[in-house]
Amino acid sequence: MSTFLATFIVIAVAFSALAIGLILRNKPIEGSCGGVMTSEDGTCSICGKTEMNSCTRTDS
């Protein structure tokens, strides 16, 4: 039981620290490209765009 309690406290502290960090940054959460634009010729292999900022979000 003490192991469960200690684990719960550690996870709660970690989530609290992440939440406080996000609040203090005052920026929305953003996704990353995941390295899609790191091809040799600089184009996205999925959509063919050449600039990261030109990608638009599509909701399915």
C-alpha cells in the first residue's frame, strides 16, 4: 500500500508541475511536425509543402 501511495504522490507532483509550467508560459499547447519536413529536398513527403508554417490543420 505504501508503494502505491508513493507512486501516486510522485505522479501527482509531476502532473502538477507540468500544469503549472503550461500556465506560467501562457501559450497554447502545440503539436510538433514530428520530423516530417526533415527530408533531403525539404519537402513534406505527405502533403508536398515546402514550408512548415504553410501546413493547415484538417479535422477528420
